[in-house]
Amino acid sequence: MTIINQQSTKKAWANAIAKPATEFPLTQLPVICGKIPDGLRGTLYRNGPARLERGNRRMGHWFDGDGAILAVHFTDAGASAVYRYVQTTGYKAEAAAAKLLYGNYGMTAPGAFWHQWFKPVKNAANTSAIALPDKLLALWEAGKPYALDLQTLETYGEDDLGGLNQGFTYSAHYKRDGKTGEIFNFGIILGLNAKLNLYKSDATGKIIQQATYTLDGIPIVHDFVLAGQYLVFCIPPVRLNILSVLLGSNYSDALEWEPQLGTQILVFDRQTLSLVSRGEAEPWFQWHFVNGYLDASGSLIVDIACYKDFQVNQYFKEVPTGETHTPAQSTLTRIHLQPQTSKVTTIEQVLDRHCELPTILQQNVGQASRYTYFSSLRQQADIGKELLNAIARFDHQTETLVEANLPENLYTSEPLPVQDAQNPHQSWVLTIIYDGNSHSSQAWVFDSDRLDDEPVCKLRLPSVIPPGFHGTWKPACRR
């Protein structure tokens, strides 16, 4: 057991990332308490940065860490799990050299400054995952996905999905229509004016349609939303100073907050991938959208986790040091806009609570969803110094918040709501917990309607899973 040093100014979460995470093979998970629900059958996949140093050198930003996938399989025989690093080309080369070799989002390649011009940026495969019928894709911001085995997490290699040309990228934030099975995504290609590539795939992941749109400058585009018949992008007023990059800066430090540009709204038709409208709104920043849909009047409703500026990037830059000090609060915010003009009619803050890693039930993507789940901070937490340590559910119908407020020194992952296989009116919330008191990780299952009660099941994981980003659920095949 690791004892937290009370003299240190670092919080308990720092121990979760102090050393590279340890892989483990397929292992039966002991039940700490409770019982696995009979209708919870399938696999939870989670992705995140698991290695933030190599050769005694820390990486420059949380986004730079090497990705590792956790798979928790729920079967009639109980739960088992496997945890493996994604064996990307860059990961294998750095493992063989026992040192960092590449630049990334928040760091330049080691050595002379011109190395960054000739060495490729490493695909960390560390942000999200999508489960397809025959493979799992580990997704990253600025490269192609890596395909893995759904059961063993063996890495197969880069996957072009039948349509990603050389130099094309595939974002971590796809949107899958729960009714049609269609998958929508995008990728950014850098240039004096960046290109936004739109992709539509069938249920197998194969790209069946593409379109390209030219953006103004080089903005940061992390996510978008599927809303009925539309794809909606809110382009925040952050631009890459390409001259700074050429002179030796990393990408993160070369991103500039330019609020005078406002937020650009782009609305595309999901069938044709053509631009429907373009507009501007007040400046804000968001990493993540919650969901979107068309209301009865034909207006687009878009929910986001909204920041007033770009300070959150500095906060994430500090995470690998194990000590943060930059406050950055995001709030659940609802935007009303007209699809034919992209004109924003209202922007309303739904909750005055920190909101990140928002999720909804997969079958509700693109249509009205009563509940929004998200990670948050305990009421007494110092927002600039802590990592996410609470999860909550907001009921848009009753406008009530229910929170699972964890004990001190426990940290959550993104809460993932999952529909029960036997009862469509029952759902469960899955999250991975890091316990800083015992330096251990667990998988917790909550009843979604009783999030403020004790979990219905807790499972012990063989090693520490560092706080990560996004996950997905693949239901078991029905017999």
C-alpha cells in the first residue's frame, strides 16, 4: 500500500501517473462487494495516457502519453479484464531505444530544434475507442486509428478504414447513430488554412462517403455533434501560430486564444456532407459536446461542456508534473440555433457545476435525451489542483442533479451509461475508480436511477489504471 505524504503539496491523483502503468493479461476479477447485474453483458473499453515518461524524461502534456486500453468483459461466468498498451510504431521504437524519440502535441522531438521538422509526430492512440463488429479501434486526434483484437487487445496495426489516404487523420470523437448504425467522424489536415475532412461510415467502420471543407487558419477542432439530420461544429477562437511552430515551439504552446474571432458555427447535412450554413457567435471553448437534436420547432439544440477561455489547456499541460495550479471550469451549457442560418438564438448555462467527459446513452445520440451524465469535482475540491473526483446525472425533464460524491482521494473516469440487456427501462453507469488511499483501481457499477447510492458492484483490478479520457461499450451478442 502506498502512503500519501501529508507534507507534499501534490494531491493523491499524482501517484496514479507517477510511474508508467503496468499491463496485465486476461484476469478474472474478484468482486469486492455487491453483484454483477444479470442484464449487464458485454465489454467496457477504456482508453487513456498510461505512460507519461520514458528514459527519465516526462512528457510535455497529458495528451502526449502513450495510450493503453482496458477491456472489462462481463459474462455469465463473471467479469474478467485485460490491459495493454497500444503497440503503435512510435511506442515500439521508443521502447526499443529506451528513450523518447518523437515530438507530440505538447513537446518537440528531443535534440536539435530542426528534428521536429523531420521526425514525425508520434501517434499516441490514447484518446478514445470504438468497438466494431470485428475489431476495436484506438483513436487519437491527429492520425489514423489503430486496430486491436476485441478480446485480447493485441494490436493489429494502423487501419485506413478503406478510405483514409496518406496524411489523412481520423478524430477520436466519432458519432454513431444508434438506429442506423452509421458512423460519422472528421479529420483535420494542417495547412495555411486547415482542411476539415468529413467521413461517413457503415456499421463495420468502412468509409463510404467523404467531403472536405476549408477552415479559416488552423483552429483546434476536437469534437462535433450529430443532431437529427445535421452535423454541427462549433469552431472555438483558438488558432495555431504556425510561425511559432517553425521556430521551435510545440503545438500546444503555439495555440493562441483569439476571442475577437468569436466562435464559428458550421452546420452540415448528414446525408450529403455538404455545408448547410455558417455563422458566428460569442467566444467560448469546448473540448466536448454532450449531444444535439432538433426540437419540435425545427431549432437545433446543442449541449456542450463550455469553458469561458482556453486556460484548460494549461491545466492539462501541468498534469504530467503531478501538480496543477491553473483553474479552468467547464459548465453544462445549452445552445439554441437555426440550422439554415447557423444563427445562435440563445445560450444558457444549465448548471453551475464543473462538467467534463459528458455522456448519454448510445441509443439516444442525435435525438433528445432526458439524461446527461458527466464527471465533476466534489463540492469542496480545489478546481485548480484536483482531477475529476465525482460523477453526476442531470435530468433535463425535472432539472434535477443526482451526484455520486466519492470519498476523499478517489478519482473517477468518464461515466458510461449502458442499457440493461434484459430490461430496456433499466440502465447502469460504469466507471473506473483510482483509489489514492490504497493506490489501487476498481471497476464500479451504479444503478443509473440511484447514482447517489452505493454501487451495485465493485470489482478489483490487478493494477493501477491511470485517469484517462474516453471509453465505449460493446453489448454481448444475443443468442
